[in-house]
Amino acid sequence: MNINQSSITRLAVRFSALAALALTFAVAAVPSVANAQPVATNNANTTLHIRPAHVVPGAKVNFQATQDNVKQVAFTQDGTGWLVLHGDNGYSSKGLPTKMTDRLDKLNTDGNVIQWAAFAPDGGWIISYDTGFSTSGLPTDASAKLKDLNTNNSNVTWAAFTQDGGWIFIYDSYGYSSKGLSKGVVAELDKLNTAQTPIKTITFAPDGSWVIIDDDNGYAASKSVDTKITDKLAEINGAGTIIRQMEFTSDGTGWIILSGDNDADGSGLPAALVTKMTELTPSTATTPTKSPSKPTPNSGNKPTPKPGKPTPAATKSFNSSN
């Protein structure tokens, strides 16, 4: 099936060294809570507007970013569950597979740094942590590609799956490996790769819409993305604030943007998720048994090496229950 290339809206802001220094955010993540039990809630969805640095109208919580930084929010593909990663290895969740929460509990107890997680269709999932990957139910070709990247010492920093079987792995800052993606998103990824622009995250909606977050606060989005999302991204970009993640809910009607040290904006989110995020304060957090030092990220080999390329990242362990 041929897929027409999406029109692309791209904004990027570059700052002088002085401005960049003024906009630097100090984030010192500390291990925090283990898995929270599912929160009973109705089907209502709510908006989210969190600004930890100061009180603003409509703010729901004052996060202590240096102690409990929220680094990722992810949604299961079937719409029944969600995951919030915070601190070095804290997490909160609802509706995840038992096998996945068991693994997260183990990593939390052992003091491993949980880096990111992703959900595939049909209940599959990946957890990336400081010394390895844990996976279950991934598409066969995606699982094989992840193993191959790991064997070749590639530093895999993100993964995302479409609901129709497509997938992508981001590695070594701006490299990527993918299958089944539209021509539009592939063209944008190629542009970033050629420019050696770091690719941070990518997310897909069921209708094929996509958003890429790159560099500190650059982004690219297909024209089908809701203007509320692109307007908010443009606002954050224009303020010079770091954009850390943008994620669609599984049905594509909701979204969340993480920015700054611990800012969050969103719409159409599960009420239980908003409630949990507002509860993630140091006064309610518990500390895991171990408190590991956070390793310095290794950018690994670049697809098109620059002069003086960095040493490749070490091969990590790979635990799969496929």
C-alpha cells in the first residue's frame, strides 16, 4: 500500500550561548516510589496543567522537580493502562500486564535505573534499564532488530509502535531503524539524521498523525496533528523551555507534553493518571532499597560518524519472554 507523504510543520529555535545558559534547568533525579495500586475512577477524562516552579491559575500540584522528576508517560495500545516513570527507578501505573509490573518491581527493588518503556500492539512491551532490556510479546521483526542493535553496541534511547504494525527504534542520538512508517515521517527522520540532530522521542496516533521531539526543544509534526498540540509546542519552544516528551493516548484524542524540569500539559487524559501525577510529591514517595548513581549517557556510535566519535556503549543484557 502506498502512503502519501505527510506535509510537515517544523519549528526550531536556536539560542545564543548566553541565552542557553540562562535557560539551563538543574534536574537531579532521586529514586522514588514503587508501583502504585490501580486507582478506581470513572471514565471521565481531564486536562492537566502543572508548573512546579511557581503557582499559576489552574495548577494542580507543586512538584519538587529535583527530587521526583517525571521523565516519561506511556499508554498501553488497548487503552486500558498507563505508566509514569519518575526519579531514577520509581514508577506508577494502572492496568499493566502482571509480568511487566513484576519486572518493574524487581528493577525498582534492585536499584536499577529505569530509562524508558514502550508498548506494542497485542499487549507487547519493552523496558529499557541501565544494564539491559526486558521485553514481552513484541513483533518478531522488532524483537530481532532490538537484539541486533544491542549486539552491535548501539545505544537504543527510544522505541515506538503504531497500532497497524509499524515500529521504530532511535539509537546513537540520531540514528533510527524502522518498519511500516509513512513516507512523511521517514522523510523527517532522514532530515534529522542527515543534520545529525538528536532525536529524543516520537509518538504516533491511530490516524497516522505523528510528533517528533528533537534536540532541546525542536519538534516536527504532521499537519494532521491537533492545533492545540502544535500551539502548545510552539509556545514552549518560543519560551526556550526544554521539551522532554509528547505522547498521544492510545485512542489519539488525548495527549500530554512534558517540558522544563517537571512541567506538564495535557488534555483528554484519564482522570486516574492526572490524580497520580498530582500525588507524586516527595512527602508521599518511598525510596527503593538501593540508591544507584545515575550513569552518564553514552551517545555511542553515530550513523555518520563525526570526527572523534565517542566510544560505543556496552552491550546490555536482553531478557525476552516472547
